[in-house]
Amino acid sequence: MIPARLIPIIFGLVLSCLMSLLVSGVSALRSAGLVDGFFGVWMGAWLPSWIIAFPVVLVVAPLARRIVSNLAKPAEGQKR
């Protein structure tokens, strides 16, 4: 079982992995097309993207949570 204190870091790891994988795949497909060796091109674009995305997600996620929290109306009887 994962300790609760690590959940935000693991979440950031998984989120940054999946998002950078999808975005780099779309970008690689648009720039190179579906060519022989496309998977290698994609992975070559994904790894540097993930290396940047992971720390960015860890820094930006708390800010995004605060912004969404300020936009959301609390349920009746619930404190913010």
C-alpha cells in the first residue's frame, strides 16, 4: 500500500506520464506522419517531455487546485 503522503507525487507521476505521452504522440504524428520508425520518433519526443512535465505538474497542481477551489461554490452546509 502506498503511504498517503506519497499520493500527490504518484498522482503527478502518472498524470504527467499519460498527458505527455498523448501530447507528444499527437505532435510527433502531426510533424512526422505515420512513417516507419514512428514509435521511435514518438518515444524520442515523449521522454524529454515527461522529464519536463513531471516537475511542472508537481508545482502547478496545487495552484490549479486553489483556482478551482475558488471557482467552485461549496455545497450547502459545507465550509470552504
